[in-house]
Amino acid sequence: MKKLLIPFALFALALSLAASASARLRVATASTYPPYEFINARGELDGFDRDLMEEIGRRIGEKILWIDTGHYDMVIPTLITDRADVIAAGMSATPIRARRVLFSTPYVPTMACFVTAPTAKVEKLEDLKGLRGAVPIGTTQDVYLTPKAEKYGFTVKTFAKIEECMWDIVTGRTDFTLMDVPVAEKLLTNPNFKDKTVRGLTFQLTGAGKALAVKLGDTRLKEKLDGALASMEADGTLDVLRGKWGLGKK
């Protein structure tokens, strides 16, 4: 009888190793927000957050399985319904979102700017009076801007993607949008939008900064992510990635 225990133990160990080898850290994103995440010319997911999570995966010994929701407002639902373990989507760690997810240490600040039609000049919020705005639904920009519409006398509509907001400006149906500064710098050089849109008021939208997110209560995974981020900060890897993708420091 004892002899049978050894093969069974080896079999159980083999199953455990196989499961471990096939395990993946499931990371939800939305490939609509360059330079944080986007689909490159080869049809592949690319951007700062992809590089960041792949490096974190190497440091904590996890292979990354990317889940591209395609829509920013779907990343949190994907996490909280247990279809993902982490969100890496250029997400600002706002107090409202912190009710639903647990944030890592922030890795870059959330700096925002208005992008407008050349005929519209936005240097302060009062300049929005009478203008038509557009923002991606569910973003920090949406949460910040939409409640201010009545007070400052502008209208605002939402789209799934920031590029759709830009196209609405180019085609004359919208006067302005609001986005992260690195995203604006990327899109303003795009031939479709260059010289047809201009940058306006720049300001720090929240003090929280961009962060990764895990499920509420998942402190073990948060600690792993924070540890990897700290080591990347210490050895200069984060600065290299920020420089590569045109992001500022914390």
C-alpha cells in the first residue's frame, strides 16, 4: 500500500507543476489610449502599460495574459466579475474608483489638457462657455468635466474612444475634448489630427496619479505589484519606460 503512495504523490506534484506552468496573471486593458495602450501597426497590443506589466510579470514570476476589453468603461467590470486579476489601463486612482478596486502605488501623475479646434481657445474653464465638448465615457475626464457643463455653460457628449472625440472635432461637430497630456502629445502628431486640432489649458486633474488596480481585499497581489514597482523605481527601469513613452515622473 505504501508503494502506491509514491507514484500518487509524484502524479499530484506533476499536476501541480502543470497547473503552475499554465497559470497566467490576467490583465485587463482597453487598447484605445496611446501611449498607455494601443494596437500598433503590426496589430499587436503595445504601449507603456504593456511594457510595465510584462516587466512586473518577470519580476514576480508570472506570465501575463492580456484581456483587451476594447472599451475603457469595461475594465473595472472585467476585474470585479473575476475575469481579470489586474487592471493596467492608464487608470487614475480616484477616490470614487477606490470604492470598487484596490490601487497600487501610482507610477505617473495624471496631467490633463484640453484639445480643441483651431478656432476655439481654452485657457481657463470659463472659456468653455457656449462650446460643444466630447470625452471618452467612464474616464476621469468624463467624471471631471460632465458635472461642470451646466455651471460653465457648455455641452458634452461621450464616445467609447478618444480618437472618436478627435474625429468629432475635425469634422466640426465638437469644439473640444479633455485628455491626458501624454495621450494629447501622441494624437496631436497623428496626420489625421495634426494642424486640425490644438492644445489648450493644461492642469493636474487629480492628485492620485496613474496606478494599477486589483480586486478589493487582494492585498497579497497589491503588495507584489507595489514591490515590483518599487524595485523598478529604484533601479531606474521606470524612468526608462517613462522616457520611452513620453510620460512624466511621479
